[in-house]
Amino acid sequence: DEEISTADRLAMAIGADITVAPVKESKVIEIGYMSENPVLAKLVANTVAQAYMDEILEMKMATSSQAIKWMSAKAEEERQKLALSEKKLQEYMRDQNIVTIEDRVAIIPQKLAEFSSQLGQAETRRKELENLYNQLRAAGGVEGREAISVVASNPAVQAIRSQIIQQEQQIAELSRKFGAKHPAMIKALGERDTLREKKRLEIERVMISVKHDYELAQANEQNLREMLADTKNEALTSNEKFVQYGLLKREVETNKFLYEALLAKLKEQNITEQNQSVNVWVVEEAKTPEQPAKPNKKRNLMLGLVLGLFGGVGLAFFIEYLDDTVKTPEEVEERFQVPVLGVVGRFTGKEADENVVAVLEDPASGVSESYKGLRTALLLASADHPPRVIQVSSMLPGEGKTTTAVNLAVSMAQSGKRVLLIDADMRKPRLHKVFGLANNHGLSSWLAGVEAGEIVQNGPENLQIVTAGPAPPNPSELLTSERLAELVAAWREKVDVVIFDSPPVIAVTDPLLVGKVADGTILVTRAGETTNEALEKGLKHLRDVSGRVLGLVLNGVDASKGGYAYFYGNYGYYGEKKG
């Protein structure tokens, strides 16, 4: 027991390091053994191959002996079955007179086919006469039955009908000469009535003839059905006997085939047992290794470099795939079918102050030129009828809509247009901070009706400003009043352009109300931050209320990095900006 236990432990320890792998597109397998001792590795690999061949030979010998034993017993069993089945077949053929049944089975199908054909014709004939008879019965009167083809085509009926027509012509001639009580007239009418009665009797005779034909067709059809049923019963009885004969005959043939096959296989197995061989041979014996198989430092280093390179590239593509923000004007226009009116660069240096009006502070900067380009694009978009009342909004807070509204208004004023800039964001107003104006009265006080005086304050050249005024408890309700439309109508006559700085579209409903009095809305988005989902939702909100979208402004573009970055600043609307 101690030696067996030790041998088993050694076998398990060696077997854990043995590897067997097939060579692709071949019937060759490689046997390997990993050990610190190269001589032991060679010995184990060669020994495993030899042990495998010995085991296969033993298995073949054991299998062959077992097969011969089983087939011998099975052959004797099949011989007994064959003898019994042959005896049953002979007895059945003698008892059932199988020779006579074979002749009848050959004739019956012809009779079945003939009776089926005759029955089909009889059934068709019966249905035709039945339909004709039913039509005659349903007609009800002489006039109705006379219209049916079988009556109308009857020679006797046709002859009587001609006589009636001639008699009616004679009556018509006599009526012109004599009165209704004239003997000639009375005679003519009597003859016509006699002809009509004769026609009625002839039609009745036709109907009786059709009825007799119908009843005869019924009887003929029933007779053929009975003959067909009798023939089918006869066929079933004969077939049952013949089927049983076929089953017994096939059983004999099957048993005979199995018995002969087993005898042949048994002879073949006896010959095979005497000449067993193993179809396995060693293609190449294991040799003593000259150097360790692992670790392969050069391969591991190259593998690490390749995996790192492809992993980094794949991660970059994955991050780009997950980024669902707006990035380029081309992408936005293609996806949403809305024009991009302007692209504004990222504010840097002095421009990064959120209260700086870039067009005033640094008119030669790239950002200032972007807003001037926005002004030009807006005017050229509708050269014949440029929008005079414009709303500037965004999807969410912190996307630069107030800065866009301020710089657009200043750039338009610098071009010589009279501009009115209105702060419609009564929740978080900013225009009074940007221009350093008082905010004790403004749009909210005007809409509420508590301010009847002047609410307009002067800004830079050609620019007038209406601040938001004191924060009301119900900004949306104020914007639904008629006073907003009256204010816009009044200032259409005084200035060239009215610009509303409205809250974000998704955050509140205020811009949807302002959009009803405006000629169109400019939506400000931020590259790398505004998501496509948010932009789609904002556009849907405006379109649901029939608001016109003039175009988009792509804000916060970082051209220096060849991509898009966050626009500097934090409006602080309705919640904290994500850091």
C-alpha cells in the first residue's frame, strides 16, 4: 500500500506538468513536459508516447474479445428467430390462401377507380337536376317558371307562346272594331285563355319531368355509393390479410439478413483478433533541451509593447465612441438639419472674465470676429426680410447664451443699427451686471403693470437695454400677458433689431413663450459639453410650439488643440456647473 500510494503521488506530480496539443491541419500531436532537469523532461515525454501506444493495443485486444463473445451469442439468438418467423409465414399462407388473395388485390383497385369515376358523374348530374328543380319550385308561377331556360327552350312551350302572341294581336285588332261584349271578341278572349291554360299545363309537365329525372339521379347516385362502399370493405379485408402476410414475410427477410450479417462479421472479427496493430507511431523523439523554454524575456517584452499600443488606441476609440457631445458644425448640420450660423473660439486671458464684452474690449480678437461673423451670417440668412426680433437661448445653463446675446447686440449696434437688448431671464438676470446698470425696474415690473414709465436704459452707441427688473415669483405667467406683445410691437417701430436674452430651453418654459413674439431663435451650444440628446430635446420643445429656429452657435471651440474644449466661465443658472 505504501509503494502504491507513493507511485500514485509521483504520477500525479509528473502528470500535472505534461502537456498534449494537436498540430493544426494534421493528425500529429505534440507531447511536452516542463521540468528543471532537461534529461528528465526528455525521458518523461518519450515514455508517455510509448505508454500511450501500449494502452491502445491492450484496449483493442480487450474490445475484440468482447465483441466476438457478444456476436456469437447474438448469432445464435438470430438463428432461432429466423426459424420461428419462417414457420409462422408458412402457416399463415396455408390458412389464408394467399395465392387467391393476391389475384383479388390486383383487381379491386380497378373497380374502386371505376366506381369512383361513375359516382362523381352521378353526383354532378344529381346536383344539376336538384338546382334546376329548386329553381322551378321557387319560381312559384307560370311567368316565373317560363323564364327558366329548361322551360323557355321547350319546343311545346315555345309553340304555345307564339300562338298566344298571335291571339293577343287578333284581340287588339278586334278591340278597335268591336266592343268587349261582341261575340267575336268574346270568342277571341276565350281562345286566348284556353292557350294560356294549355301553356300552364305544359310547364307543369316540364317540371314533373325534371322532378322524375332528379329522383332517378338520386337513386343512381345512392346505388353507386353502396357499390363503392362494398368494394372498399372488400379491399380493406383483403388488404388486412395481405398486410399481415407482408409483415410476416419482411420479418423473415430481416431475421435472415441479420443472421447472415452476424455470421460474416463474426468470421471477420476472428481473423482481425489474430492480427491486431496500433496505428500510432512516434514521428520525432524528444531530445534533451539545450536552453530553458521559459521565461522568454524578448517575446514577453514585445508582447507587452504590442498589447499596450493596441490597448491605448482601442481605449481612445472607445472614449470617443462614448462621447455624445456636439463637436463640429458639419456634424451638427448633418444630424439635425439646422444651419450653424457661427463658431466662437474659447475665451482666454482677459476674455475669460465672464463680464467682458469681447466686441467692445478687444474688437480685433478672434472671438470678436466670430461674433461679427455671426451678425453677418444672421443678416445674410434672410437678406430680403432679416429677422428683427431675435431670441438667444441655449439648451442648459453655462453654454454661453448671455455672452452671445450681448456681443451680437453690440456688433449689430456698431454696424449702425439701432438695437434694443432685453434681459428676459427674470430668474437669474445678468445684463445689468455686464453693463453696470440699475435693476430696480425693468421687464418684470413692466409686464406686471407696476411700472408705467420708461424702462429702457442707454448702453454703448446705438444700443439700448431693458434689464430684467426685480425677480418675480411667476416669470412664466408674466410672459404670457399681452403686455409682452405690446412692448415688442412698440419697439419694432423705434429700433432696427430687438434681441431677447432668454433662459435655457430645457430648464424652463420662458423661451417657448418669448419665441411666440420673436421672429426666430438662435440656440447656443458648447462644443464638448452640450450633448446631442439635449440639443435634440431643445429643438423639439421649440418646434412643438411652432417656434422658428434661425440657427445654432457652436461655442467654446479650442482651435489651438485641434478639437473642442469647455467654454470658460460659469453662468450659475439653476444649479452648479459641472466642474
